[in-house]
Amino acid sequence: MIQDLLDPRAYPHPAGKVELIQTHISYVLLAGDYAYKIKKPVNFGFLNFSTLSRRRYYCHKEVKLNTRLCSDTYLGVVPIRQSGGRHSIGGGGETVEYAVHMRRLPEGRMMNRLMDRGEVTPSMVERVADKLVAFHEKAETSPRIARYGDWAIRYNWRENVGQWTSYIGRTITREQDRILRAYGEAFFKRKAALLQRRVVEMRIKSVHADLRSDAVCFVNGICIFDCVEFNRRISLLDVARDTGFLEMDLEYRGRPDLARAFVQRYMQVAADSEHREVLDFYACYSACVRGKVEAFLLDEAEVPERRRNRAARASRRYFELACRYAESLRPAMLVITCGLPGSGKSTLARALAERTGFEVISSDVVRKELAGIEPSEHHYEEYRRGIYSPDVTERTYSGMMDRARPLLEAGRSVVLDAAFLRRRQRGQARRLAKEMGAQFACVQLEAGDETVRRRIERRVASGGDVSDARWETYVAQKRRFQRPSEVVGGRLIMVDASRPVASQAKAVLAGLRRVSPLSVRSG
């Protein structure tokens, strides 16, 4: 069919030489003064053009939605018919496909082409911002749409993560995958109150949702075309979806100056004081979408090899850009120590804090504060008696979590310095990390009995440490220790506690970077 439509005789008007442009979802035929867009019979989950009736429906929807920002370009939907073994636009025969009929826009006035020639000015992108503000003010919304869009962006993010997974090692690295996953979790948890306000204020509307510079034409004013019509889950989103997308696209094309001018103008004109707080996320999200979409072309056999190679390079650049946006909100990290008395948990926790700036919350300190005594005051109780009774221990761990929660919410990473000998205690910490959108790691320290005995004897003799643990405590806790075999997914870091503390800290930092590179910055 496409081969037949490359013949100028297939059109009811002078067509000259017909040109074909392909995307992962469409064929676009440029014929004379007109363009015809045919939807590919594909199903990507987020998009389903698998049947003729679906393609016809979405052709009509595309025309309707795009008249909002480009009123005189979309002319309607035309049938593609087959007769005598040949395909044509209109004419006689059986209808086998549909196409969106458009007035052809001047290629040289497209924003991306103008940028290639250095002809786009800040005032031009400011005019785009003005048009976008006016569009957003009138865009369809309702409380129901706002609630739906808040759900949709969370679903879309998870869907993207799943869809780029098969390209890890091809166009996205494992480290980038970890960075972006962590960023998404942190954003939705730490910005929950803000996102809810945007629902209440109905900042979620029917937006363009694919606002790249090659969808902007400076002709008869400004024509913004090619919006998303195929999935309301993608098009009913925060208005920052549009500003974030174009900001990202301008930066991708090497024009951060134009990106700044565009965003500043939008912020100046729009009555949306919190727009900036979600903008980086939508720029990151848009870069991820483009990275994924370009990667899709690698698996389409009909796409020429040269185009697939170009798509692979583009996909890599998009994911690199997405990670730069992710830097704007570093996910916090919750690290717990796990080990018996004398294994050096507190010494290592302090060393990590010195190297990373992580906050340390000590169970020894919290326990004594709850009991109303000074941390330096020693209480050599029998194991599981007095301030070391199971009830006090339970309150101690809960108190540590309560102190960590606001720090994690503020994006600050925390080390919980405690024994964490029981699975239930470690599970409590893992749940807190998940609740706060933080990354989680368990550092298990192991030392031999003789090493531990010498350390405890020196500590008791000096009396300068907060801990009250003695050799008898070590022996009793060793019997009750449930080793953390349940900590999986690269979040369990084993440490030889007999080594120098500097060596231990170095090993732990390397392990933490494997969990979340963005969370760990060491000097």
C-alpha cells in the first residue's frame, strides 16, 4: 500500500514527487500541497492501532484535537481504497485504510529547522509560551479529569520503566535505569502534598502531550500540531507535561538558552506559582518517553538500518538528559547497620556520616533519652532487663523511625545505627524507606569472637562509649540473631568488620552507589 502511495497518480491532486516519513506509529506521505498521515497497525499497550476501526476512530480524533492549536491545517479523514490491485487516496474500490488529510506546512518554517539555521530567537519561544498559556487556560478539565490524571502519570511512569527495561544495555545503562527508578519513587513520595494540591486546583487538563519543536510551525502566527490523540491516559496530565516536554526538547537540541526563555515567559504569564516544582519531573518523564520511543525503532524491521542506528544514538542521548533532570531531586537513602555488639557498627556509621553527610540516629542514644537518662550514663543491665527489656527495645526502634521520617521526607539520607538483629525490625525500616520514597540498604558487619571480645573489654574499661553492651550481651544476642537473608535486590552489603574502618567505609560506599548512585555523594 505504501509503495502504491509513493506514486503521484494515487492522489486526486497534483502531487509531484511523493516523500515518505516514518515514525514508530505512523507513515506520513508528503504529496504536493498536502500531507497524509497513516497509522501503523501496531499495539504498544499505551497505543493500540491494531484494527481498521481503531485507526479510523483515532484519525477522526486526531483531527478534532489538533484544531485547538492549529485550526486551518487539519482538513479531515480520507479513505484509502484498493481497486485492480492498486491503492489510491479516495477513488473507487474497497476501503482498506484511512489517513488524516492535512494542509502541508512549510518545512522551512518548522521550529526545529529554524533552530538548525540559528534563526529562532528568545522572543519567538516567548510567543509559543503565550499561545500555550492561552491554550491551557481554556483546556478541558474537571475534578474527575484531575483525579484521573494524577493516577495516570503514576501509571505512565511505571509503564515507561517496564517498557525501557528490554533496552538496558542497548540504549540505557543499568546505572541510568537505577537512577531513574529511584528518582520516580522519590518524586511521587516526597511531592505527594504538592501533587494533591494540583489535583484540587485542577492543573491537570487535556494537554497537547507531545510538544516538541518539530510540532511547532511559525506560519500564519504559530501552528502547534501533532498532539497525542491515541490515549487519554497520556493526554490528560498536568499542564507541566507540555512545558516540560518543550523545555526538554530545546535542551536536547543544544539550546538551553531558548529553554530558559520559554519557561521564564510561561511562568511570568501563567497564574501557576508551583509550576516550577513539577517541571523537572515532566522534563525527565518526557526525555524518558522519547528515549523509549526511539528505542522502539530498533526492533522494527521495515525501518532502514541507517534510521535505526540514528534512533539508537538519539535514545541514548535522551536517557542521559533524563538523568540530568533527575539530579534535581536526589532520592534519600535509609541505611541500617546490622550486627552484634562489638562489631563496630557505631564507628562505621560515624565514618559514613563524615564521608557523605548522612544523618546518624543511634539506638543507644534514643534508648537512653526515652528512659530520661544522659547518653553517657551507663546502665549495665542484664540482657533483656531494665532499659534493655523487649518493651523498651520496641519503643527505641519506633523512636528511631519517627526521627528518621521527617529527615527522609526532606530528602536527607539517614543511617540507623542499631543491631537490627530481628527480621521484623529490618522489615520496619524497609517499609519506612518505601513509604518515604527512599532507597534502602542494610550493612551487615561480621567480626570474629576474639576480635569482638577485645573491643568490648577495651570499651568497658574506657567507659567513654554510649553502649552498655558487655561480653554476656554479645553471647546472648548471638543466639537470637536472625541473619538478614531476606534483604535482597542488591541492598545487602556485607562488611568484614575486622578490617580498618576506612577500608570498611570505602566498601560500603561502593555498595551504596550500586543501590542508588544519585543518593551517595562522598568526599
